[in-house]
Amino acid sequence: MIGEILSVTFITGLIGAMMRMATPIIFAMLGEIITERAGVLNLGIEGIMLMGAMTGFLVTLSTGSLWTGVFAAALVGMVFALIMAVLVVYLGLSQHVSGLGITLFATGLAMFIYRLYFGSPTVPPIVKPFSRIEIPLLSKIPILGQGLFHHYSLTYIAVLLIPAVAILLYKTKVGLKIRTVGENPFAADTVGVNVNLTRTLCLVAGGALMGIGGAFLTLAHQNMFLLDVIGGRGWVAVAMVIFGNWDPVKGAIGALLFGLVDGLQLRLQGLGLHVSFDIFLMIPYVITIIALIGVSRRASVPAALLQPYRREDKGG
Amino acid sequence: MPGAQPVPDSTKGRYDLPAKTAANDTPVIEMRGITKRFLDNVANDQIDFTLHAGEICALLGENGAGKTTLMNVLFGYYSFDEGSISVRGEQVALASPKDAIANGIGMIHQHFTLVPTQTVLENIVIATRDEKRFFLNLKGARKKLLDIQKQFGLYVDPDTRVWTLSIGQQQKVEILKALYRNSSVLIMDEPTAVLAPQETVELFKTLRVLAEEGRSVIFISHKLHEVMEISDRVVVLRNGKVVNQKRTADTDVKELANMMVGREVLERIERQVVEPGEPVLEVNDLNVLNDKGLEAVKNFTLTVRRGEILGIAGVSGNGQTEMCEVLFGVRGAETGTVSVGGQPLRLGHPLSSVRSGLARIPEDRIHMGLLMDMTVEDNLQLENHWTGRFARNGLRKFDEIAANSQTLITDYSIKTDGKDAPAKSLSGGNLQKIILARELSSEPEVVLASQPTRGLDVGATEYIHQRMVEEKVRGAGVVLVSDDLDEVMGLSDRIIVMYEGEIMGEVAGSGADREQIGLWMTGVKS
Amino acid sequence: MIRIQLVKRTPLTGWYRVLVPLLAVVTTLVLSAIPILIAGGNLWQSYYYLFYGALGTRFNLLETFVKASPLIFTGLAVAFAFRAKFWNIGAEGQLLAGAIVATWIGMAGGSAPAIVLLPSIMIGGFLAGGAWAAVPALLKTKLNVDDVVSTLLLNFVILHIMGALLFGPMQKTGASWPISEEIVEAARYPILLARSRFHLGIPLAFAAVLVIWFINSKTVFGFRSRAVGVNIHAARYGGINTTSVILKTALISGGLAGLAGVGEVAAIQYHLLSDLSPGYGYTGIVIAMLGNLHPVGVGLAAIFFSIINVGSQTMSRMTGVPSYISGVIEGMALIVMLIFLLMNEYKVRVVRK
């Protein structure tokens, strides 16, 4: 057994599994970071991912085009994020309760629509999922090559999005505006930034990424839609945002670690090792809770998170 | 030329104002008949205000006189109900700060609009809108910022994160932010309130440089000697109206103080002389920090006797709030002791204050004193719901509670739909009566009332004054903290004046010299 | 340009407070017509079977109560916590904590009589749920950790603890899937009505409604927890020990959720299994909001949800509208209720510029 675990095939496979398992979390986590950086906590994430997974699957099944499915998943994520924006940005409702409401609603709707289309078939419908792409030369690197450079295109996109989001946030004017809206909306307003519009756009952009993260699970990771396909990955993404201190790169490292534990579990089960990995799977949550201690005193949490912004609060 | 941005003259590397137009005497800003209403009060009532190029104009008035509201209107942050605004002779619509900025108006709020986690440069760059680039041009911005720093002598390291800067340096960043967008009008809301004396001197130098360049400054303040020192012209606001304006050279501190606070006394309070008894409140060497960690109360020592009203006068924000919070039990002190009726208070422990025989009438009644979403009765019960009279074995005695509520509502003539009406349905005066009823019905030894009539109408004000006097006659020691000088002078047997956390002086209540007190209030020692 | 502004107004009180959730329920039911029509269901037939399926026969009616029991407990748990502004999103985890301890006591019960075992599993489950809720309450009051995120994450921690137990020490001998041994007969809730599953947990849930109503409205503690929820600064100013109030609130809230878990083990499943709860804890949040955080409102909202859940099964069989419509209706109910509550505080003003 030990020999098998230390084998090159196993390690290569493990790296590959890590990347695969981390992909949906990276998408969702980046979406949540953009949203939270603008001052909105989107707890609708779990439901939005499920809607994305369902929509992506459904559209691909009916059009035969995987990318159309991905596009549709992004679109439906944006729609739900827009509902969230109406509730929390324009109506100023509690971000916590509204987000959970979106999750409940989207979850119910996803299951409802799936059943509407497929009933309860004995053999679940499947799509022909994305196939993995080998990157020439790089994939020939011993051990690592097949693990890192033989993946679905969505995985490559997720990896490329990490620096892209980091650059967007730290190096562009748009990013500076987003960060200012999340830190001090009053300051943003006084320099002429439209606070509520910025927040809405960030929610919508984040929703698209969450939707794509969900679609990855039904169009690449698996080839079918199961009701528990998300399995708390949305909450993991929220946890990774905190774990990574609202930084895309650190958050991605967290997502990869999570993917590693998840992948290890799958691989070991694949070897016929029937042990419970629940203790392992618990670790990321515990670490995140520990990371939450003192987070209110750390500079990294967007200072205006959870606070609706209204200019003339004295009435009018 | 509203809307157009002045173009930096790159040959000189300076950021100058656009060449002055031929109509040099056209006011830069002209506000006509501005009226701004909030739900139930008029914050600005038909205000006319003009500003010329190169002028430093002080906007003087008490807190709540409508200065900041007027300037927020000019900055496009508030909409207004009536009136018009012209910039350089052309009428403009200022629907948001964006429009004000485009018209060269910059405002530095009392609470800075900086992001503490970002660098100085990032905080400044967000203000620009001239470049249509996607990426931040930090290199170019840094060069421009350094040029401006050199030109105006305002040096702050561009790469420092703002939270590490002192308040004075943060203010420089705010000024740089405005200069970076080439604001020709700079509104500064109480800029010296948070500054140390040396920093104030520096700020004034900067403001003079700006004025010499042809920029205009609006300086909002209630500190008279500063207004005298820095401004060319003073506009005095009171109760949302312009009461007077003068060239600074033609006036003096005494006249300004009169214009600012000297309104006619409407009510005549029957002064009742009672022979003061033994000391009942003793505050010894209290030193208190405010929320920002700055010294708010310094070496504060005070004795109050039974049967007297001690008035504490002073402009808001000179440590009165923090001093009261310590006595209320919600703020700790660095050093010092407080005793009520000979028993020491456990500072920072609200229950200790509740049980000490101290009646607490807080300044911020809505956020601190009351449970607005609960009923009148609940509010009357806040401090004694657990006592043997109202509860046994953890169960509340509703008959007793209801009877008590009825009695208090009647005794204090609280206008309400009943004891079960939500507190938020009551008017300000009746809310204050709930607090009075709660605090005074137990016949306290000391009454500490902080701004007890702020925002109240004349009737409620008179009622509260009468109650204060009754408490004194009954034999309580009464402390009245107020920034309304008439109130303090009309009620107090003794008056002390607080300025920057210290006691400036003490006078007897009857026949007190108003001008003397006014001077102490503005920090002039004599 | 037209701008829409929200303007604060004096909230309506008294009967309107009862009207708000009622209007929300009616609106939700009307909105439910949209998914029903999309699913191709006949509108009146669908509504008929929805209610007939839940209330039309003796068995279905009692089954509606069976399904309402855990929802009442989790709804009360959330409502009690929210009232003191302790944002307990963790009722799901506290339910599982209660279920784990109840199962453990029930498995280890041996030959002890019901009179000993029944109180033991209830108290054990209550304490376990309370303890699991005390963790985030302590983190909130002592270390300033956001309670929403911590309670949410602790749900997954306990889920995995349960997984580890079900694959480990608690696993049924010989089983290869996550399931525990059955609890002994004496530890099971008695069935109170023949030919049904109407069990002890149902009257217990209604008793809990009364107890919570009593605590809220009659006790010093109820007064304090409400004061803390309404304005924690004023509560502290008034001399209330806010930390202690939040901790005690968490204990009771978690305990109630724990009792929901006890009921599922002791009256429905008789053993612990990984999908013990179909999200009762999360549904409890919606029920608490819909019940306007009032215990009686929670009871009614839980029964309403139970009607939707049970009735949608019949509706699905008879009209082909998927039973998952219940999830859609629940989600809509929460969002509608949130908006209705807001409209009680604000009015919408359209400004033309």
C-alpha cells in the first residue's frame, strides 16, 4: 500500500486531482472576493453554483455545445447576483439573510427545473463532458507534467484568472475603485464613484464566476447533474476568502490545499482503502474559524462589508 | 468654464489655475436662497452665500447651525429644496460630488474620506478622472504628486499606508487629494478640531499659500480666535440662517461670540436659592481618552454639593461627552476616581453607576439611553427590571410594572398612546421625559444631565429646566452639561467652562459675565 | 431622470405586525402559480392537491405534524437567537450534535427503562446542541468572531465529525456505509396515536413554543435578551451583562435545535445516519423570519412549511409538478417576507429630476 502511495503514478494523479478539485472552488472564491472587496457578502454563492451547475448541464444537453452551457451558467449566475443586488444594495436588506434566501431559492429552483425536464429517470442523463487538453512540451515534464498540464480548459482558465483578478484589484483604476467602495463608500462617493453601481457590477461579475464554478462540476468533473453536486463547495469558497485574507493568490493556495485533501481522499479510496477522511475534510473549516479570530482587527477585511450605503440617511 | 479641467502647464511642472477670466470680480461661488429640509426640520433657511477668488471665508456658527449641511449642498452631496448655485457666474446643477469636483470644488470632511489600508498615493489617485487608461498610472501620478508637494510644501511619503499617519498628516493627504484634482475652491469642515496647536499653525500657512495662488477656502469653524486669525471674511450662521457677515478686520472675538451664541433668552427661570449641603459628587483627577486614543479629559476635578446646580459650559467636543460617559459607566478612565454620595464608582461598569444613586441623562438619548424598538414601559424598566420590586425568581411582576408605568406616565406627563406604544412613536421631548421619569423617580442623590434639551422644542425645554430646579430644591446635586450658554447661565448656581478637556475657569451663576464665559469657551484665557 | 429612493417612515404596529407574515404567505402562494404554470400544472388542481395532500386525510394530517416537529424546534432555535441578534445560522449543526449524543445514549442504554432513557436523551441532546452553539457565542463575545460565518462553518465541522463517528466507533457492525446501531426500544419516543407516526416529539415541540413564549414575555431574561437584540449599547448602558445574555441565548437556541435532532433519531430513524436532516436547520431560518421571530408565529410558519412539504408530494403525484417546488416556495417565502418587513419600515419614493 505504502509503495503504491509513493509511486510516481499516484503522485502525478494526486496533483491532477488536486487541480481538478480546486477548480470550482477557485472560480467561486474569486467571484466572492470581487464581491466582498466591494463590501457585499454574497451567501447566495452555494445556490448560485447549483443553478450554474444545473443550467450548464441542461443547456449543454439541449444544444450539444459545452461552451454554450458554460456561458449560460455564467448568465444565470449574473441574474441571481442581480436579484441579490436589488435586495442588499438597493433595498439595503441584511446581507446575511438575503444571501441565505438566495441560496434557498436557487437551490429549490435548480432541483425543480431539473425534475421538470427529466423527471426521476432510472438512468440519469449524461453529457459528453469536456476532454482534457495536454499542453505540448510542458506536459512531458516528469511527474509534474501530467499532473499540472493535462487538464480541462476550464481549469487552465481558473488558474489564469487568479493573477488576472489580482491585477484587476491591485493594478487598475477599476480595482482601486472597487477596493475603495468596499473600504470606505463615503470616500468613494466624495470622489465621484457610484457606490451602488460598483457594488452591483461586482456582484454580477462574481455571480458569473460562481455560475461557471458550478458548471465545471457538471460539464467537466462529472458528466451528470446530481442534487448534491455542489456539496458545500460554495461555503468552502467563502471560507477560503477569509482564509486567504481577501487576496486572490492566498485564497487560491487555500483552494489548492482543499483540493489536495479532497483529491487524496478520492485517490486513496480508489486504492481500495476504506478509511474515513472526514477528519481531514474538517480541517479547512477549523482552520478558517481560527483564521476568523481577530479578523475584525486585521486590516484585510473590507471595512464596509455588510454595510448598505445610503447617501442622505437623515431622510428627505 | 464649468466642467472643464484646468490643464497642468507641463513646461513649468506646476499645477496652476486656469487663466483668470476678464470678469475678475465675478464670485467663484454664488449660492442664492438655499433651503434644505430634512424630514421635520429646516437645516438651511434661505441662505445666500458668495465666495471670491483668493479669499479665505470663515463659516462660523454653533453646532447644528447648518454650516456643514450648507457645504454638503455646495459639494453636491445633499440635494436642496430651494435656491440656486452658480460657479464663476454660470448656474450649475450639482447632483453629486462628481459634478462639484468637475466644477473645481473640493471638500475635506470632518471625518476624513481616506481608506486606511491603502497608500497615500492610492488614496490620491482614485480622485482623478482625466486619464482614460485601464491600468493605474502610479508612476505618472507619483511624479505629479511630488511636484504638487514641492509647490505647496506639503510633504507626505506617497507609499506610506494611511493608517500609520497622524491625523495632521492625514489632513495633508486630504488637501493633496483636492489639489491633485486642481480644486479651486476648498471647503474645510472644522479642520482644526483634530489638530495639535503646531499642526494648526502649519495648516494656516498652507491655506494662506493656497489663497495667494488665487484659490478660495471656506473654513467651517466655531473657534473664534482661529477664525480671526485665518479668515478674510466671516459669515455667521445660526439656526439655519445667516445672521451676519463681516470683514474679519472689522470685527473682534467678542462681537463674533455674541453673534454666534448670543440669542435672546426666551424663558425666565425663577432662580431658587437653596443653601448647598454636603458634597455628593466628587470627581478626582480624571484623565480620559476618546475613541481615537487622544486625551479628551485632562486632570478633571470637580465637587458638587446637595442643593446646587453646577453648569458645565463649553463648545461640544471639548471632553464633556467623554467625561459624562465615564460617570455613566460606559467608558473607562486612564486615571481618577469618582464617588457618588461617598461611595466610589466602579468605572467602566454601567451597573455600578446604575446602582449608585446617580440619575443619568445621556447626550445621545436615541442610541445610548433608549430602546427605540421597545415600548415606553420597557424603556421605563431598563435599569430596574431586575429589582425586587419588579421581579421575583426571574419572573417579572407585571401588575407592579404596569402600575409603575402608569404613575410615571402621568407624573411626568409623557404624551403617548399608552405604556405599550413603541418608543419610536414618541416625540423627542417625550422621549426625554421617559428618561427623566426613569432616572428621577428613584429620588437620586446626583443628577447628571448631558445636553438635556438638545433638539427639543421650547415647551419640552422649559419642562426639563423646571425638573432640574425641582431636583436641586429636593436636595440632589445637579450637573448640567450643555453647549447652550443661555441654558447654563439661566439655571446654574456655579458655572465651569471646559475647553479641550480642561476646566478653563469657574464663576458664580448669578451675575456671571457672558463675555468672559464666551472667551473661555473659545480657549481664550484671561 | 427618475430615481427611486427609500424613505424611512413610522412603522405600522399592532395588527399590522400579524398581517405582514400573512400577506407574505399569500403573496408567496400567488407567486407559486408561476412555477406551477411553467411545470404545466393545472392551477386549481395543483393548489387543491397541495392542501388535500397535507390536510385531507387523517394520515396525511398527522404526517404534516410529524414533519412540522423538527421545523418547529429549529425555527424556535433560530428565532430565539435572532431576537438577541445572535446570528445563529448553525441550527443544522446543533441538530446533528443533539442527534449524535442522543444516538450514543440510546445505543448505550442497555436495559435501562424508558423513564430513565427518554429524559436522558432529551437532556443529552439539548446540552449537546447548546454546547455546540456556545462555541460561536464565545467566539463572538470574547474574540469578536463574526457569528454568521462561524456558525455556518461549524455545521460542516460537526457533519464531518459525524461522518468520522459513523465510519468509526459508532458504525453498525458489518455495515460498509455510514450508519449506526439502532437505539434500544426504551429510548424511542412513544407513538401517541395508533396507525400513524404521531410521536412524543410533536407535543414536545408545541410545549417548546409555549416555553419560549413564556421566557420571552414573562421573564427577566426574556426582557434582557430582547434589549440586547434591539440596542446592545443601550442594554449595556442600562447595566445588563450583554456577554452573559448572548451566551445563555446560544445555549437555549442550540438546545432547541438539538432537540430536533433527538426527535429525528428517537422517533423517525432509530439510528444515526449521514443524511439525517434534509436541511431542517436552514429551513428553520426561513421559518423564524416568516414567523417574525415570535414563537407562535414560528409554530404557524413551521406548520405552513410542513403543509407545503407534505402536500407537494401529493401534488406531484397527481399533477406532475415536481415536488421540489416546495424548495422554490420556501425560498420565495423568505425573500418576499424580507421585502415586506422592509416595506414596514420604509416607503418607496419616486423622484423625478
